[in-house]
Amino acid sequence: MSRIGKQPVPLPRGVEINRVNGYVQVKGPKGTLQRSLPSAMEVKVEDGRAEVIRPSDSKEHRSLHGLTRTLLANMVKGVTDGYTKTLEIQGVGYRAVLAGKNLNLTVGYSHGVEVIPKEGISFEVGQETNTRNFFVRITGIDKELVGQQAAEIRAVKKPEPYKGKGIRYQGEQVRRKAGKTAKGGKGK
């Protein structure tokens, strides 16, 4: 039996789970999420918790058991607390500015890059104290969407290995390379 799949998902106060037309819908204080879960898996809600029940011990059902439970738990956490990813922008002259809901990035190109948020995503921009580095905080209720938006922003200017300039996840370690060394003399 799946160790993750057999754990019940606790439902905080104000969270409802409904099955509608093959979709599981989770409503909570921050909003509503809807997702198609494997049809073979059954979601049973009782006593303030939800359990995922698999129909058999076949290999396919065992593999879907833990996945379904994790997806359901992520939806419940999203509608109660929400998700946040933070990106750091490092480099001289690199910065981020909000223009309405859109994010404008200046990251060493001849032009600025405008990032339009996906539906349900919001940006927050700030500057770290005592440094010139900026940060961008991406928040939303859908974990998958928050991660996708963060990955797309990071892809605008990935951190380069020589000076470390670029956009990186908070706490990400960039492997640095040594630059070329100067040698004296010609052709030796």
C-alpha cells in the first residue's frame, strides 16, 4: 500500500471538496481550484478529512494512489494558504519593476522584457537591503501554475556561471567557473 496514498488529507474549516463531471473541485477562503483526477481513484470525505481509495492493487492503481492524494493535498493547501516562490535578480543594472499587474525586467538586453502574469498569479517586487539585488515574489493558489510562472521568469535570463549574474530561485546555488587566466609571452 502506498505510504503517501493511505494518509488522509486534513480539511481545514471552510474547505469543501466536490466531484463534478469527472473533476474534483476544492473551495476555500482564497478561491476555488478544479482539476481532473484519475477516474479510477475515489475521493471519500468524512469527519473533516479526505481519503483517496484505490479500487485494486494493480500496478497502475498503486502508482496513481499517491499521486492523486498529493494533488488533492496541494489543492487544499492552495485554497487555504496559497503558494509563493521567490526569485532573486543579481547583476549591475538588473532590476524589476511592476507596471500595473505586469512585470518589467531589465536584465542586460537592449530592451526591457515584459512578463504578463497568468490568471490567478500576482507579483510583488522589492529590493534587498544593503545590496542592489531585487527580488520578485510570485503568489497564487495553484502550485503548478506558480512554479510554471517562476520557471518562465527565470528562463528570461538564467544565472551565468562566471559572474553569477541573472535570475535565480531564492537559495539556489550557482556553480561558478574560473575565468581565463592570463599567460605571459607569445605562443608559449
